Amino acid sequence: MNALSPGADAGSAPSARQPEARQPEPRQAEPDQQQFVDWLRQVAPYIHAFRGKTIVVGFPGELVQAGQLNALIQDIALLQALGMRMIVCHGARPQINEQIRLRGAEVSYSQGMRVADGVALECAKEASGELRLDIEAAFSQGLPNTPMAHAAVRVISGNLITARPIGIIDGVDFGHTGLVRKVDVRTMNFALSGGSIVLLSPLGFSPTGEAFSLAMEDVAAATAAALDADKLIFVTETPGIVDKTGKILGEVSEDEAKRLLAQDLLPSDSAVYLKHALRACEGGVSRAHIIPFSIDGSVLLELFKHDGVGTMLVEETLEELREATLEDVGGIISLIRPLEEDGTLVKRDRTKIEHEITNFTVIEHDKIIFGCAALYPFAAEQIGEMACLAVNPSAQGQGDGDRILKRIEQRARAIGLKRLFVLTTRTTHWFLKRGFVLAGIEALPAERKRLYNWQRKSQILIKNL
């Protein structure tokens, strides 16, 4: 009996082996096909992240007047189909004003709020009721060859907002104009859990059976805060919040928002939206967005594109997350010393930290530094290094590391940097999960290459901003 040759099949003689079938070569997709596949893969992380999240969308009556309602409804229905819990709040200001004029009455405002007499209230009921029916009809679409094909959207609306009268302010009786007093969170959550969209009109009702005309912004902000929503999105007639040069501010912190409102330099509409976005964030909403309805699909662009198309207000406040001062040096040293001793961080002496303190961002809880990181810009190459990221072990797992990273990214963008890199020996996976990718030493700016520690052999990770 002949022995089998190395690698031969033990079940048959070597001469009986059949040649292996060749696997077909993978076929390259057509350019337009590949573009679609690449785009879908790029938005997939956002779809995963937003699934199950609660999102409140508020839009003014001007959006309907501009003929943008159908497109917005289609986009909201798509988000709901992707697993997001959607609450929609509509305004009706131009529609109410038109009804008032048709009745030969005067449109009256004071301090930026409508003064609603009996006629104005009846006009608000009529305009809001008509808009609500139009919105429900739009959600009921299902024609073939449209974005609503195969959709089965159910809309829940009703007496979900309890209101109170504004009353008399500076001698002006606001009549039937009210403010949100209470949001029926239980009923809304029940509807959302059942897969329905909640629709809220700018009307509220009192325990005495009275109806009040409300501001859409008030309804949306109060609802987002009451539901502890993940996002509040205002789809507005404004481009977002702009600076003195007319440039749209992509991100605004709570502290910056307060400063902008205190300066009283914003257009009145922008100030109203920013005030209510700030109120929602102070009430616990993680993110609030102010985006234009003049851009088709602006809600989708804001959610699924990294840079978005408007202004995002973030929750962090100066009291918790801020830039470091010399008074923080001791706290930073106490925080990073254990990580320096075990080799996680490179050792820094006190003098170096004092000299570079303006590069640091810290998180402070009850006057104790719980987290820190530093940004070192290389302006010529439009890249920055995030270094010395540390979080107190007792606070790990609470998102402080993510919050510091976001603030460092904000600081980097504010000074015109396009990329951010880190050097790490032990936390590679943490950065990979947050959008960084591995890179070689050639990706570092020239000055940083010369200082690279070959004995430490830190891994290099880079993220586009």
C-alpha cells in the first residue's frame, strides 16, 4: 500500500483527487451602485445610534406656507420606520394671523407674544385644526413610487398638553394666550411604545375646560424636557445661529447660548428658537438643533451627516465642563498621577502643566476635577493632538470621557483644525469606537514625528473633524 503524499486527501488515492473549483472573482459594482453602498454604510452607525431614541421635531406654520410640509412628513415617517420615537409639534402663526385678518380683526403682539382675545382664540382653533388634519392626511399617504409607499404610520393627538394663562404682564392682558403647565408623559410614552407618532398642536387645555393658544416653541421645548428626549429639532425659517460675520455656528454650548442671548444681538426669530433650545437642554435634553427648512431634507442631513446643516446646542455647562485655569493644576496632577505611575500616561511635571494649562479642558463635580484632556494644535498642518485624557475611576462609565472628547473636538474646530490625533498604548479600542482610525507615524505633523518615543511604541489614531 502506498503512503499518501503530504497534503493528499486521506479518503482517496492522490491520483483520484479532483481539481478544486475556482471561486468566481468578485465583480466591481458600477460607480453609481458603489456610491449608494458607500453612503448606506456611512449612515449605518447613525441609524444604530438613533434607534429607540426619542426625538421631538418642532416646525412653524411658515414651513407649511412655504410648501415644505409633504417633504418633512416623508422624512419624519422614514425616521420612525428606522426605529426612532417621533413627536411632532407644529406651529400656526401665519395661518392664525390670516384668519384674524379675514375676520376684520387686528393682529396684536406684545413682548414677542400674541395677545389672544376671543376672536384670536377662535382663529387659533380653526387654523390649528385645519393644519392638524393636513398633517394627519400627509402621514396617511401610501402611493407607490413615493417615499411613503408601504408606510403604515399611525398618529396620536389630543388633549396631551395642560396649559395655564400668561395673565397680565406690564399692564398687558394676554387673554387666551397661555404657557405649558404639564405634559401627559404617560400617554405619550404609551403611544410611542406602540409605534405611533405623537402630534401636538399649539393649543393647551386647563382643568377648568378652557383652551389656550400656545407657542409651538414652548410646546416642543416643554415636551422634550418632560419626556427626557434625546433630541429636540427646530426646523425653522432661519438658517441656524450665525455669528457676526454671518457664518453659521455648527455647535453652541449652553454657556455660549446664554452669552449670545444676553448680548441681544441675534435676530428675534433666532433668539426665540435659541432660548427654547437652551431651556430644553437645561431640562435634560442631550442635544437641541436649529436647522433651516429651506434646505430639502434638512432633518436627514442634520442627523446623518457629521457636520449637519444648522446649529446644535449641547448640554454641557460651564460649571461642569470647562477650560482649565492655574487653580486646576493640583487637581489635574492628582487625577493623572496614578495613570503616569502605571505607564498609561507619559509623566508630566508640575511646571510643564502650569505652562500648558490653557491647553487643558476639565470636568469638575463639586469643585473636584473628575476628568481632563489637553489639545495641542499644529496649525500649519490643520491637525491637533489630544493628550493626557484621564477620568477618575469612580466616574468611569458615566460618559465623562465622551464629553471631554466632544469638547476637545469643539475647541479644535473653533481654531480651524480639520483632524485630531492621539497616541495611546492601552486605550486603542476606546478611540476606535469613537471614530478614530489607526495610522502610521507618517500621518503625524513633522514636529510631532521628531518627538515620537520609539521605546514606548504608542499606537497612532486619527479622526477627521
